[in-house]
Amino acid sequence: MSCPRVGHIHFLNVLPLTWSYAHGADRGLSITRGVPAVLNNDILTHRLDVSNVSSIIHARDSEELVILPDVCISTDGDVQSILLVSRKPIHSLQNDKIILTAKSATSHCLLKIILRAAYGAIPQYYVRHITPEDPVPDDASASLLIGDDALWLYHHRQPGFFYYDLGREWKQLTGKKMVYALWVANQNFARQQPELLQLVYDRIHRAFRLGLEHKKEVIDSAIAAGSPFTYDQLDHYLGKVIRWDLTEEYLDGLHTFYELAHQMNLIEHVPMLRMANVRR
């Protein structure tokens, strides 16, 4: 029996899972690590069987994917690691040039929804590599950063810029929770290899639980490996800010996200949220 090919977005927002993979939870799995944009493509081109992906990817290819239940990357309000950094107040942005990180997909749609629905802005968007050390290029009014880069900037704000947490902006706009990433499986893999799908689901679900049970060790290991964040920053971020349970309230927020994305023609249709058939 071959090893399931499993993608792993190697950001701090899944640090409990990363730690568990390094302590035996990856046994029997073939792990591929990468940024969202790469793994999003790999799951769609069948180079992976299961992966965490930007939640908008499921909407764009929902006929080819099923959702693993009970696990996601989400927040109820502030997210800290998805930031709009701007030279002017957000309500002053109209047809300005905004640079989008090349690392993600959900955050692009989330920003477009927020700026259009909450502020009536229709900026010019350009995808480009950006760094937290130079967050807004001279030829742009604002930039969108995600992941560890955004989290670093959240704690090291430079004077002269305005900072907007997109989790907070989403909560203010909709009153809903937000799901940024899902774990999905290729439909063919799920149908043809149900025992391997069950193995992956069990490993991921238990790995998160194990990582959270050893949270102090998880954070200490990240700091020892050179993480630029303090223990208190990571302790607050993991569990108090970032959540991983895909509950009905989070599914409701995800459906709202898809509805607004469809209204803005960012996706072709509002997908059904089809869950993988696994024992829970």
C-alpha cells in the first residue's frame, strides 16, 4: 500500500501539526511542504492526494475536491497574520495600486471583498513578491502580506504606515467567523482509497490534539529553531487567535465568504460544502 501524498503549508498557524509531524505523526505519509500558492496547484494537478489549501481553492474546484471534517485554519475576529499595510487610511483607498503577496489566494479575495463591500474601493491589484522589511513599494499605496511575514510585521510596525487586520475587517463587515484554509482530498483518491483517506484524517486530527497537549514544547521548539517571536506572542497566536475546529459556525462563515466572492465574480458559483466520508 503506497503512502498518501499529503501537502503541508509550513506556516506558524499550523505549528502544532508541524511539531507532531516531526515527532512521528508523519509515519506512513509522504509529506510535501510549501506555501499555499504551490500546494493549491499541486492538489488540483493530482500531485497530492490531501492538502491544506486556501479555502477559495475549494470553491473554484469543488467538483474535484472533498473537505476533511473537523479541521481548518480560522479565526473569530483578528487573525494577525493577514495584514493590509497602507500609506493612507483604508477609507481613502479607491483606485489606488495595491500589491498582493504571491503566496496566497484566499487573502486576495478577502481583501477585494472587504475593500469593495465596506469601503466602496476598486483598486488596481498587482501580484508581486514583497517583504516585511519593505512592506509597501514606492509605486504603490498599499500591500497585502500573509503568514509569518505578516505576523512579524504585526509585532514590528513601522512608522508612517496604517495597518489593517483582515480578520478584524471581515468580522466588522459580516459579523461572521472566517475560514482561511481547509484540508481537502482529491475526489478520486477519496473514492478509490477510503482506507488511506481515513489514515490521513486520523493522523491530522490526532496530530493537532497532540501538538496542543504539548503546546509549551511546540513553542519552545520554534523559538529554539530561530523563530523571531516571543513565547507570549506565539502562545497567544496559537489557540487564542488561530483556531482549527471546523464547526457549524465556521462553516456558516465560509458559506458567507463564498456568497460574497460569487457576487463579485471571484468564483463562478457558490459550492456545496461536501465532506469526506470518514469515521470521526
